[in-house]
Amino acid sequence: MGREDLDGDLLQELADILRKIYPFARESAIEFEVSMRKHHFGATTDLRDALDHIAMFFKEESSREDKREHLTNVKEHLRRAAVEPQQYMVEKKILELEGRLKVLKYGWLLLVRSSISIEEAENALKMAIEYLEKGRSLKGHENFEEAISCFKQANKILQETLDHIPETKVLQDRLFSIALAVAMLILGVVLGKVW
């Protein structure tokens, strides 16, 4: 029995890891690029590191124990490449929704049209945070697919809510215009009294 025969089970394990986990990592990377319009540096690094461990797995001088360790590392890097971009997208959208809510709450509400109430948006935010926290608690486990599912659910809730509220920049521009108009009105009244 040759060395190749002894390592056949390890090759099968590598193939199983790539079939099971790589599609999640690939999908997360693509989703991140489309949504955020940039690469997720951590995911890219993890994919490179997984490839490095695969290359080391195939080195002739790698012992069976070394190969086993490389498999563990490949699995871990692919898992991180799958979950980290998903978590990051949710965290960014939470910050965006919190910013929009602050402007809506403390701005001139009569001038801002939103097709969702502040209370509905706050409830959606709370629900998304719960999904985020659950995803965080699951992401290091063998069953990381549940974490991805939680992150995607949070992302969906956040995006649907954000679609109903004007962007923060639009709200800030409106508030600035109102403040400028009020300042000009006050200045006009003051100058009218002085003259």
C-alpha cells in the first residue's frame, strides 16, 4: 500500500471541504462586492490563505499530520471568508439606519416624507440586531450556515427598512436648507429693524 492510498481519505476530506464550504465563501465575496462596491479585504486574505494551505497539503514532504492540520486551516479560512463579509454588511447597514433614524427623530419631521414610521423602523432595527447577535454567536461553530442565514435575514430586514427612508445625505441637505432659510429670515428681520 503506497502513501497515495493512505492519503486518499484526506484527499476526499479536502474535496468535501471545498464542495461544502467554498460555495458559501464565493457567494459572500460576490455579494459583498456587489453591495459594497469593493472587495472585503479579510475574505480575500482568507481565500488566499486557504489556497496556501491547499498548496502545502500537496507538498511531498507534508506528513499525514501536517496534511490534517492544513485541512483544518483550509476549513477555518473558508468559513471565515463566508461569514465575515455577511456580518460586515449587516453592521454597516445598522449604522446607516441608525444615522437616518437620528435625522428623522431630531430633524424637522414635517419636511421629511418616509413611508415607514419611526417606530416601525426602530422595531426593524431591533429585530436585525437580534439576528446579528445570533449570527455572531453561531459563526464560529461547525454549523456556520445558520450564522450566514441570520446575517442574510438581518440584511434583508435592514434593506427593506432603508428603502422606505430617505438617505441621510438627502435629509441633512434638507435640514441645512431649512436652517439657512431661517437664518436668512432672522437676518432680514434684524436688518429691517436696524435700517
